[in-house]
Amino acid sequence: MENRIPTEGWNREERRMSENLRSQAVTGGVQRTPNRAMLRAVGFGDGDFTKPIVGIANGYSTITPCNMGLNELAIRAQAGAREAGAMPQMFGTITISDGISMGTEGMKYSLVSREVIADSIETVCNGQSMDGVLAVGGCDKNMPGATIAIARMNIPAIFVYGGTIKPGHHNGRDLTVVSAFEAVGQFSAGKIDEAELIAVEQKACPGAGSCGGMFTANTMSSALEAMGMSLPYSSTMAAEDAEKPIALRNLLKFW
């Protein structure tokens, strides 16, 4: 009978060269039979236990438009990692929206959430002995949170930016979420009526993506690209542009 218990990489020389140096701690040898039994339930097969396990840290949520387009990218990343010969494992993390919680007691949780996000990604990657991580984020706190986690761990990692929102349009001018803030002041000063205020509110944020301007998310995406933590040109792609998933696939080819 063929021996299907993974034993590769368990002498010192093989461990040095192995691509699953970390994850073999939970996938290799007779003692890890129960571990492999659980991994089989989530899609691992006989030939998968010697492959590197890559975490897909998915910042998707419907709490804010910044993150509502991330799940498609995370799913594509999962498929691409598998095609590249890795075993992807997807997990989520939390979101607090600065734009929505601003001016409320909820804003007290915003900065703290960055550390919670960093801790959660680090906890999963180290707790599950993952060999690498691809983090997908798009808002003010999951972008620095993911980056902090990556900096803490000595494993291959890359960040994928979800992309900026496209502008809204009203009466021949482009709108962003800042237009809504400005409209509040204009209405309070009697410069616009309620109908105009509502029109700006309805059209300022037309779909998925981070706040349209050089605010935290887009500034961080530019910085991460310059630091080499994401692909060149990825910071300038809109969340709903067709080139965004294409760029992700290109990333996975060369990672």
C-alpha cells in the first residue's frame, strides 16, 4: 500500500529548502494525523500537505463601501494561489468605518480597531503555522492593520489594495464623500436647499471603493506601493475597474 503520510522536509537539509517550512509543523508526520484529518474537511487532498499554506486575509464587509468589493478579489486570490501550487486558507477580520462613526462615540473604537486587525492577522498566521499571507484591504484601518501584521511576521507577504471609489456626479460636477460634508455646511448656512442636500447625499458615493481623494486609504495605498508591499500601479486603480482583478492575477503569477 502506498505511504500517504507526508514525511518530506523533516530532516534538517530538507527543512531548509522546503516551501512549507512552517506549515509542515501541522501537516507532516504520523503525529499530525488528526491535524490532517481536519484539513481534509476544508479541501486538502493527499498531495496538498507538502504545499505551502498561504493565508488570504480578507477585509471584506458591507459596513463601508471601502471594503464591500474585497470579497471578489479575495476569492480570485484564493484561486490564483491554488493554481500557483499553494494551498490557500481564507479568513476574515473586522472593520470600523471612520466616515460612518465620525462624530459619534463609535469613533473611540476606530484607532483601536487597527491594532485588533493587526493582532487578528498575526494570530491566525502564527497560530496556524502559515507559510505566507496575502492581505486584501481597502479602508483607513485594515490597510495599516494588515501592514503592521506583515511587519511583525517573518513570512512572505503582500498587500492587495481594493481600490478607490469612482466619483459621483451631480449637475455637471464630480462628487466625493467630502462633497457631502461640505453640503451640510452649505445647507446650514442657507446656501443650498434641502433638495440639493439630499441630491448630494444620494450621489456622492456611487459604488464600491475607498473614499475618493488623497485621504488615509489612498495615501496608504501609494505609500505601500512605493515600499514594495503591493504591485506597481495598483494604488491608482479604481475598485470597480476591470483592470483590478487582472492586476491581482498578474501578482499571483510572480509572487
